[in-house]
Amino acid sequence: STLLSHDLFEGTFARAGFASDVEVVEEFPSRYDVSAQRHHRWARGDWQLLPWILGFADSRDGAPSVKDELPQIGRWKMIDNLRRTFSAPTAVAALALGWWALPIYPALVWTSFVLATIVVPSLIPVISAIPSRHPGAQISAHLRALGGDLGLAAVLTALNVTFLADQTRLMSDAILRTLWRLFVSRRHLLEWVPAAQTLVRPCLGLTGFIVRMSGAIYIAVAAFLFALLFGRGAWPVAAPFVGLWLVSPAVARAVSVPRGLERRANASAADVLALRRTARRTWRFFEVLVGAVDNWLPPDNFQEDPAPEVAHRTSPTNLGLY
């Protein structure tokens, strides 16, 4: 297999049943560099589906044509994923075009329109939460929740704008790299560094972020010089965006460092004692109940009431903990 991302591909062909009682929770990366690498891998995986989208993937052993096998809804989902990889590059290109081709006031309107395409998606959850979903809830509590959601949307919007140039560099690299490997070299199609392995690496310092995000700095400088030297006086509109893109490595470093309270979380003596007692009781369960009777596998549970009884079966959770 040369498919880096299997989720959408397998879901399109194998489909999936509806399971209303299953909730899947995936941890978000706590560092920008880890998140950027994950989005880069996702983009490469989406673009490796291009032969299937265009209908010229290999059909072996007399299998039906891919054009006949791939459902239209599946093809549309794959195309939509490709569209999303163009969001940052097209936004930067549109901004640079407006700063170059328009006078200052039309450029301001143009920039506001492009900026709205970044702001509105972050505000949609806030707008949908305006009608209270809990009848009888206090208005003050509802307004506080809306205020928190609005603050979060504002922070996300600011970070999206700040990292727009770096996302442009990231997505452009993913697209071009995948096209080269897909149609020319045919190598490194399955290149993948797991997020867990990335997280164990030490967090980059400011210099490391500057080196890794140097493409954003080049884009910022090029866009500003282009507007300043060849534009029609709209460079003041470009200046705030260029400033954010220039300091984006420092912002990435700041949001990647754990907060002070998290770094200095010290447990009290009572908490340490309680944790040690819990750990000893947990381990004693395995020490007492794991034996030859159950082939040295941990039992599922031990029932205390109404009568002591060991459940002579195991579970993946017990095996993993043991």
C-alpha cells in the first residue's frame, strides 16, 4: 500500500455503521510544531488520493474501473480535503494581490473581505450557541459561557492569522512534495513520524522555531517589499499582517511552552500519600489475583458484594495496565 491516510479511503469503500454509544476522543497537540507536522502529514495523505480522484489508479486482476468503484460522495469528500489544503496559500495570495494592485482604501476593503473568510468559521460555533440549549438556565451563566466561547474564538482567529504565512509554506510544501513523490520519484510515500514520538522530543527554543518557520518570514518580507516597491500605496494595510507573520516563530514558541502552573504542579504530602496508597491497592489486585488458574492473565474484576468472587475472564484494559 502507498496510501499514507487510510481513514477516508477505507470509509468510502467499506462504509461504516452508525454507533450512537461510541465516543472517540483524540488528544490535541499541545505544541505548534507537533500540530504543524500532523497537518503536513494529513495534507500529504489527502493528495496521495489524487489518482483515485482522477480515476487512473491501478486496477489489477481485471477489477472494475476505479471510476465505477469510487462513489461520487467519496470523491467529493476527497476533493473537499484538497480544497482545504489551498485555504492558507490562496488567502495569502489574495492578500498580496490586493496590497499590490489596489489603492489603500479599496485594499482595506479587500483585506477585510479576506480576513472575514478566516474569522467567520471561528464565530459559527458562538453564533449557534446564542440560543440557550438548556431551558431554565440562568441568563448570567449563559452570557458568561457565550463570553468564554467568544474569547476562545478571538484567540483562535488571532493565531490563525498569525500562522497564516507558515501554514502557506507548510501546505505548499506538502502539495509539491506529494506530487513529486507520486508521479516522479515514487519514494517515501509512507513517510510518517507518529505524534507520540514527536511529543517526546524536547520543545524547540526560539531559534529552533525561527529556523523551522523561516518560510513564513520570507513570505512576510516578500509580500511587504512587493507592496511597498510595486504597489499603489497600500503597504500600511499590509504592515500589521507582515508584523504578525514576522513574530510568528515567537508566538509559536510562547503557545508551545506549558503554563507556569502546569510546570510547577506540586502535590501536597496528603496527596502523595493518597496516591501511593491507591497505587499499592491497585498493584495488590494483580499481585494476589494473577496466577496459574487464569494462565497468568489478570482477571476482569473482583466482586466483593454480596459474596467474594473472581471473574475468570480478562480484558484488553487489564492486559494493557498489567
